[in-house]
Amino acid sequence: MSVQSASADLGELMERLGRNAAAAASVLALAGTEAKNAALSAAAGAIRAGAPRILEANARDMSAARAADVTSALLDRLALDDRRVESMARGIEEVVALQDPIGTTAAAWQRPNGLRIQRVRVPLGVIGIIYESRPNVTADAGALCLKSGNAVILRGGSESRYSNAAIHACLGEGLKSAGLPVDSIQLVPTTDRAAVGYMLAGMTDYLDVIVPRGGKSLVARVQQEARVPVIGHLEGNCHVYVDRDADVRMAQSIALNAKMRRTGICGAAETLLIDRGCIDTHLVPVIRTLLEAGCEVRGDAAVQKADERVHAAAEEDWFTEYLDAIIAARVVDGVDGAIAHIARYGSAHTESIITGNQATAERFLQRVDSAIVLHNASTQFADGGEFGMGAEIGISTDRFHARGPVGVEQLTSYKYVVRGAGQIRP
């Protein structure tokens, strides 16, 4: 087959996906909560019943990934086991339990002339989601888009192609059993990278928004090339600040969890900031806790003095999202020093302060301009499921439309419904 004919075939495929999604979206916009929940409940059941097939498919993906010598962080994101499959099913059921936002009234008022005005939530339409590695995104994204009345076109990474297909088949079973269009959730059935280009620039007649979920290069490309609105974040350069009034054991526990629980997720801490006012009491215990857990620490001069195993940090370390067992550490002049550091080097994702001083905590929470700010809690809570949102498509650091975890409510827009009694404008 010639390059030209292959391109034409891909274009025809993507056009067909777009047309099917648009048709499904018009049905979903009017679908009742009961039908959507029935589809999701059936999909969760299908995932549980299909766990052996899903794990078999994932084993194929993992084998290929190991042969390609991918990073340990990618392998962790790609891997499925019984627990993670069950977590996917439970996540869908948690979406079922959420209130259906579609048709709800966000605000209502009456004008002096008698006009009654409502702001009512409606679906966005057709959502394109481009993601890498994590097969669970297939389930999470499909469930969230369906509950919020949106059709979705999923383009997963080639490294998870078999896992994604197995999970997508379960979602299709759920849609079919509930009598909803199976094209409500479509998976791009090719690993051809040109498909991403079509989604970004060639499907403006069908896609209403694109959500990227993956590495920096993917997200940067989407933000640069997309011809429709984008919801997402470029980097997760997250910070933990240990204040002079922090409980030292709490500081050790939170810093360790924030960095090492799962190093490859966007909510993993990448920089540790220590108040100069507590370096004699807090610095050594916290740094040693990380080092003894197998974390490489790259620090400034003060941190290097705390332990000979600490490497010297370079300027670029303060900007770096490692997604690995590495953390940059620096001593700062109190909470204002921490706030200033985060403003200069942070990516506006997630930051945490550890302190027993409520006034200091409030200063940090109010002045740090990130999508998520926490007090005395791990940055690894930067997750829609942990926020009670059932699941999430990702974390947004945008300031328009959605910010923070993107769940059901964030996948809606609104329209104004105005009711009158014959009024005309003078």
C-alpha cells in the first residue's frame, strides 16, 4: 500500500469515528440517568468477569514494553493486576453513585420584567482523549464521559494497545446492554501515530475538546497543535514544604509518602523545601527517611551538610519533574521563602505545607497559586478518586473552564434557559 493510500485510509477511519461520535453524542445528551447508570454498572460487571482476559492482554503489553527497555516508571503505570482491575470496576461504580450533573440548575433568578432565567448544565459534546501507558484511563475516561453525557474518542498509547482493547470491549458490553449507542465510547483502532495528528488538527468538525494525559512531550504537542480547546497540565512539579512548626514525625511520613508511594504519577512530590528555622531538628530526620527508602536526594549546600549521600542540586533540578525516586531539596527562609520558590519553579499543580501553625498554613494555602494546595497531607492525594469524584480524566492546571481533578462536573458546560410571558425588549 502506498503512503498516500495509507493516509487516505487513516483519514477515512478518523472521519468515521468522528461521525459516529457526533451521532452518539446527540443521543447521550438526552439520555436519562437510569440508562447511563445501567450501562456503567454493566460495564463494571463485565470488567470483573473479564479480568482474566484483561490481565492476559496486559501481559502481552508488559512483555513488549520490557523488550523495548522502557523505564520502570512507565512499567508501573502500564502494569495491571487483580487489585488494579478491581479498582477500575469500583471506580466505575463510584461514578454511578455520583449525581448526574446534566440538566441540573446551577443558578436561577428572575428579572424585574418577569423573565425567569436558569443556568443549566449540558454536555460538552464529543471529547477526544489522548493518553499514554495507563490502561485504567480507558475505564475512567469512558465512565466519566458517559455519566456526563459526552461521547468520547480514546486514543491510547501503543504500549497499552491490548489492555486498552480488552477494557474497551467491557465498556461496549455495558453500553449495548443498556440500549445506548456503542459508539458513545470509541477506541482508535490503530497505533499509527498520524492518528494523533488527525485528532489535533483534522477533526474540528467533530471534537469539542481534547484532554491529553501522558508525558511532557505528548502534552506539549497537544497544547501546541490542537485546533480545539485543551484541558490538561504540562508538568507535575509538586512541592512539600516542612515548616518550623511541623511535627517532625508527620513531616517524615508525609514527605516519604508524597515522593515514594508511586513515583511515576503527576502528584508525586519532586521538591522538598525545609524552613531554615528548623534545620537543626527537622532536616536530618526527613532527608535520612528519604535516603533510607532508596530515594536519591539532590540538595543545596545546607541539605548536603545534612548527609554525605546527598548530591549537589543544579538549577535545572528545581524545575524538574523526575517521575522517579529522585527529589530536589532546599532550605528556604520560612513560609514566604517557600511561596516564592514555588512561584518561580512550580508548575501550578499540587503543593503541600506541613505545619502545626494554622496562621502559617492559611498564608500558604491562600498565596500559593496552584490547582491543589494541601495542609498536613501528602501530594499523592491529588487524585479525583481521593476527592470523592469517583475517577478523573486528569489534573488541569488551566485557569479557564476546569482546574484540578477533571471529573464528571468538569466535563460539562452550561446553557441559559429563559422563560417569559410575552415580553419584548423596548
